[in-house]
Amino acid sequence: MDTTNKQRKPSEGSLASNHPEPIHESVQASHGPTINASPATHGNTGPESKLVKNKKRRKATITYGRYSPPYENFALLSTRETRRVEARDQKRTAKLQARTNAEFDKAEEESKYSKSAVDSVLIRKEEGNKGEKSEVQIKRILELESEKESSPLLSGMFNLGKMDTVRFPPQSMEKASNTEKADCFMEVERDQSIKELHKISIKFVGSGDCSIVNQDHRAKKAYLPDGRNGEEGLLFHCLGGLDTLISRLNYERAIGERQQDIHFTDIDFTAVERKAMEDVLVHHSFIGAGDGAFQFEVQANSTLTVRNVNDPSTWVLTHCPTLEDKKKYVQSKWSKYTLAIRWKGMQVEKSYEKSQKLRDWVSVWALPRFINRVEKKGYSYQVDGCEYVGNWWEKPKCTLNIRMKK
């Protein structure tokens, strides 16, 4: 029997098993050449040649890459490949559904927070941006005023005499970093002999309360016994008073006796707590706020409080050249300060992951989730015999914030 033109039984996954008719479409592999599925007869009108059959077999073994083919071409895949694609799609669908459920749960949890709290965060962020822009604007105004032969603004700020002059030395016109409390430098020469360098910390209060201590956590180098270069932190001596004060206020807040923002006038400070808080405020007002070395050259010896940039009558300069002057300045503003323990950066949880020692060090300032009403103490971690007062969806709060009212 003549077997020359006998059709070979198509193997599983071949084109002949799924498409009895010739396919006149081009299928592009993700990283390969385009294969024309039309039979290349080259003049042959009879049965398919061996070359055409081999092309069909190769085409049936194409493995599709990142981009899936059109739906009508899925039949080109083998049964095994089809099952693989279906399993992949099911896995992707399951992941998408799980992610959607998680986002829904997160949105539901976040909806439990009061809208006013969210609005207050947005307002504080906007106020911070206005404050930074205003500080740069104030520096430029001081530079322009120093170039005038006579400036009522500078005369009032520095109490200038007839022979006194003010110079604006070359300096950066950008906002100073946290480690540089002196935002602006002004040189005053009195009677053509005495020169004063005013290293000014600008405090703009036109858009809201002025931030003095911003998101300070207990693990900052300034509070550590072995801070920068292994030396004792500049505020390590304040921890005794700060720890008792913050722990007491946090407990009262946990049982509902206080709100987040607490005015200094509503706090009964002990002598130790008061001295510690004064030292912290002097440091953050004149020395520095970050973890830097706090070089003397960039520490402030004056403060310039501005309520309205365009109204010179609201510009008030206070010169504090000595430590006693700085303490007197802080004491004069005592009734305007507000304390709050807020959240930033999941500090407690991150500390848990690093070490038990660091966790214990940071959590001293954390808002308690467990309280002992008999001992009047609170804890951020579970302790036997304590009452659970926290909310599982709330983020931990353990950073110190102090603002100065207008």
C-alpha cells in the first residue's frame, strides 16, 4: 500500500489535533520571531508536505512568555501548557483577592480614627510648609534691609543708635538643618568699636503654633548614656525628670483623664521635672534638635518671633547671649507651651525587632496599653494583673512633641 501521502497521527498538543483547517494568523512569541501559520505550498496543491507538518509541530511547542496571546489563539497551546496557564491565573486571582481584602480591612480600621484627628495632621503639615517658606522669606527681607542706608525695621529690632550699623554676612539662604539652630546671622557694630554677632533662630507663628520639640524619641543620641562618639548625650541628665513626668501623664491619658495635647499650665511639675523640661527646651530652642554634634558656631543666641512677615511691628528679637538668658526666655514662654506624645515611624515595633534592650529603652515614653490602677502605672507590653486599655488598630505613640502657642 502506498504510504507516501499517508497522514501521520498528530501528537498531543499539535496544531492538527485542534485546527483541521489552515490558520492564516501570525503568532508572535514574547521573545522570538513571528511564525506564519499559513501552509507554504510553494506550488504544491496536493497533500501537506513534510516541511509544513514540521512547522506546525514547532509552532505547537511555542512557550508564551510575559504577554499572553489573544484568546482565540489559546487553542495553540498544548494541554499541559493550558493547565499551567490556568493554574497561574488562579494563583494571581487568589493573590489579588487577598490583597483587596487586606486593603478593605485596612480602610475599615482607619475609618475608626476621628476625621478631626486626620484633619489636624494635614493642617500641621501645611503649617510646617508655610513656616519653612516664611523663614526663607524673612532671611531675604533682612538681607535687603541691611543694604539700606536707614532701616526702621532693623533699628527697632537691634535698638540701633546713630553710629550703629548692621551687616548681613554671606550665608546660605536656605532653611537651616535640624543640627543648626541659627537660621540667620547678623553682625551689629556699635559705636564703631563693639561688634555683636547675632545667631538668630527664626520662629514664624503666623500660620499656627510653633514647633519647639518635634518627634523626639528616647533612643536619640542626645538622650543616650553613650551617644555620639561614645560620650554621654547632652540631654541624658534630663531622663530622670522626663521619665516620671511622661509616664504619669501617659497613665492619666490612658484612663481618660487627659487628652493628647496638654498645656503646661495644667501640669503639676515637680522640681526635678521642671528643671529637666527647662533644659530640654533650652537645648531645642538654641542648641540643636537632631543627632548632630551641635557646633557652637551654628548654635543660636537670639530668637526672632514673627507673626506677620509683612508687618514689621510683629517682629520681636530677643537676645540671649548667656545660658541664664536662655533659661529666662524659656521661663517667660512657659504658659504658651503644649506637650503631646504622638506617633512616628512605628518606633516601638522597630525597637522590638532590633533588641530587647532597645525596646525597653524606647517604650518608657510609649502610651500604655496595659495599666495597673492600684499602682497607677502603665505599660506598653502585657503584664500579669494589668487591665488592657489599648486598641489593637492604633499605632504606638512614644515621641515627645512640644509646641509654643501664638
